Amino acid sequence: MTDTPVTHPRQPAEPAHPSGNDLHLDLPATGGRRAALMAALREAIRSGRLAPGTRLPPYRSLAADLGLARNTAAEAYAELVAEGWLTARQGSGTTVAERAEPAPTARARRPSARPGPVHDLRQGQPDAASFPRSAWLAAGRRALTAAPNEAFGPGDPQGRRELRTVLADYLARARGVRTDPDRIVVCSGFAHALRLLFDGAGAVLPAEANGPLAVEGYGLAFHRSLLAAAGVTTVPLPLDENGARIGELTDRPDVRTVLLTPAHQFPTGGPLHAARRAAVVDWARGRGGLVLEDDYDGEFRYDRQPVGAVQGLDPERVVYLGTASKSLSPALRLGWMVLPDHLVDRVLAAKGEREAWASALDQLTLAEFIDSGGYDRHVRRMRRRYRDRRDRLVAALAASAPHVAVSGIAAGLHAVLRLAPGTERSVLKAAAYRGLAVDGLADYRHPALAAGAVPAPDGLVVGYATPPDHAYPAALAALCDILPPPA
Ligand SMILES: Cc1ncc(COP(=O)(O)O)c(C=O)c1O
């Protein structure tokens, strides 16, 4: 099928019309001529190429240009006038009708978001009001001013070298990670890193690291679902006061990879005991397996120096996964993978030829932000602020609910409040009634964690970083209100 494009330059004598553009119509060479002309005109109007008020060429000249019979063009115009697409007025020719544009098809509306809670103590995000807007903007301005032209082209899937270079230094200094820029792959946060590692059910991880993935008995349900969607079976490791029970890995010869939050178990809050950190690396060496280290909030430790990364014990056996989501904002969607040498090319192959996720311009801004000391300053400021929030939470509980034990307070942006057995649901109901959003511990429990073998404590996961400063006292008061009296 060939098309017959015809162009009508606007006649200088004609009055100007809103569009003033050439009329170009594609008519299929075969089929009914009148129907084809009508369809082409409708399409030009629908797509906006012919705006309302646009004057059409006289049907005679259009017929001549398109090689149609005059009657065919005249009839097509007349029918489109009858359908309301065109308007014909004595003396002023045929124009596109003012209302000919079909109303844009209304998109099915998402049900309007429910009003947010009155008080928000859900874990999961840093204080959004404290994002360092001015410092970030200033870093962005400096970064873009200095950026070479190639930075504005398609991105390198490994990430900007400027960012990987400063990250290698920063992670070594602040988190005890051993790496160089070539082992770092920038990604769009931890969730993206998980997708990259597991998409295609093990396409990236070498065959010897495949099989079920051991995870901590408590973790983020969203991450479990993401892994399940990628076809990965997860095996929960029970937790005790020293963190995940690494010893139980020896009972699972089919498991070759384990995902841990060693600096600050999510969400229960303790660090993985030093002996277990060493044990999990020994296990990976002996098994030829891998440790995936989720270092989601490692910067925020209050009682002493942050616990260093397990990756430092063996960079060839540990994949270190970092993110800006807690230290800066989850809106940035920036994270970094520090990979054993043998995984770099595999992860890059999974990312594809061009960076499709992490904005190169945000990467440059983050690089400048870290390099200029802005990141360290922000983390130090937020550490003081979150420690103060944590202290106020502990003080409020001591004053009005001293029977409620609070744990996981040495680090991070959330704490766990233990509740009397069997009360979690009713406390959550009371919270909802009071307009307080807070999570129950049960939501985080791995469904396959054997019920009898490991107690399922009742509790609340309280995100004390979430509200802005001015809203925090009222949120704390609401929390204290809904806690049941001692049994
Ligand atoms: C346990 C855990 N890991 C990682 C992350 C970071 O995820 P992302 O980088 O995809 O925002 C979070 C949330 O911030 C988290 O709670």
C-alpha cells in the first residue's frame, strides 16, 4: 500500500488562521476514496494537526491535488460538516469546527487518595522536611556548571565515574568498605539492586550462588514480594539478641546466598554480633556462596561509632548494597552496589547498554554533595536530630508507659516497642481510631518462620524520623495514649 501525501501551502491572500500550517494528508492508494479522505481529515483534526478554526483548501483544489473527483472531495467535506468536524460558511469556506476536537478520553481516575493519618509514625522514611534543599541545589548548580558535555548524553550503566570515585572514598572512610570505583555500579536504590541481582531468576548470580535465598526472619514485606515475583524462594533465619542465627545456614546445604542487614537488623534493630559477622563470611567462603549486605541506614548509630560493613571482611564474598533513601531521601532513587570482581560484568550486562534508571545529573549532584562535605554535614546534623527524637521517645515512654520495653534504639530511624502477648491487633486498632499510623511487628515476620520454634512477639515498629519536628510531640502523645496499661 502506498500513500499519496499532498501539501497545500497556505495562500497569501487567505486570512490568517490559527494554525497557518501546510495541510498534508496521507491517503491509502487503495479503497474507497471518499472514506479515505474523511478518515485522513478526521485523524488530522483528532491529532491536533488541524486546529479548530483552521481553514481548509477549497474542495476543488484539494480534489485536484489528491487526484480525486471533485464530487468525492465535496461529499467528504459535506459529510464531515454533518458529523460536526467541519463548519461551512457562505463566503468564508470550510474550516475545522471550533468544537471538533473530541474531548480527551478521560483516564479512569485512581480512587482519590485517602486522607493521610493525623500522626505518622510509620517507619520507612527520613524526616522529609529536613531534606537539605539549599545545599543540594547549590551542589547541583556547581555539578552542572562543571559537567562536561558528554554528561548530557546517554548514561553509562555503571554510573558516573565522578560519583563512583567519591563513593569509593566515602564508603571506605565511613563504612569500612573495601573497593575501588570500578567495582561500584550505581543503581536506583536497594530495591533496584535486588531486581538486578535476581531478575530472570538467577541470571546475574553465578550458578553456584543460586538456589533458595536465606533472609532474616523479620524484614520488609515489600522486599519479600519483590523476590517472590522474581521467582526466588526465601528461607527465613530466626533472630535472637545477637541477630540472625547464622549457624542455621549449615543445616541448609541448598542455600548459597544470604541477605542480611548486619549494621542494624531491620526492623528489630540490633547489630549482627561480631562472631556471627565472621561466621557468615566463613560460611560463604566454605560454601562458595555470597552474602548480600543491605546497609540501608548504617550512618545512623548513636551510642558509638557505626558498625563497619561486613563487606570489609571479604570483598569477594560480600555484595554491599547502599542507598541514599535514609540518609537523604527515597525520592532520589539512588543507590550503589559494591560488587565482587566476578559479578561486575554480569550486573552490567543485566543493566543493559544505557543507563535507564539513575539520572546522571542527580549522580553528578550527589558526587559534588559528598565531595564538598555537604553529605557528611547533613548526616551529622540528622544524626543529632534523630538521636534527640529517639531520646524523646524513650523519655515519653518512661513517663507514661514504663512497662513497655523499647528496643533497637542504638541506631537507625525506628524503634520496636514490645507489647503484651496477644495485644498487637487491638493496639493497632486503637492507633487507627486515634489517627495514628504505625506498623505492627507481625507485618515484618517471614510467613515461613516456624510458629512454635521461634516466638512471635507482639510489638510496634515506630518510625520516629518520619514526622516533621513540629508534629513530633503530638505524634508521641498519641502513641502514649494508645499503649495499654500494664496487664
Ligand atoms: C530494610 C531496608 N532496606 C533498604 C531500604 C532502601 O530501599 P531503597 O533504596 O529501594 O529505597 C529500606 C528503606 O528505605 C529498608 O527499609
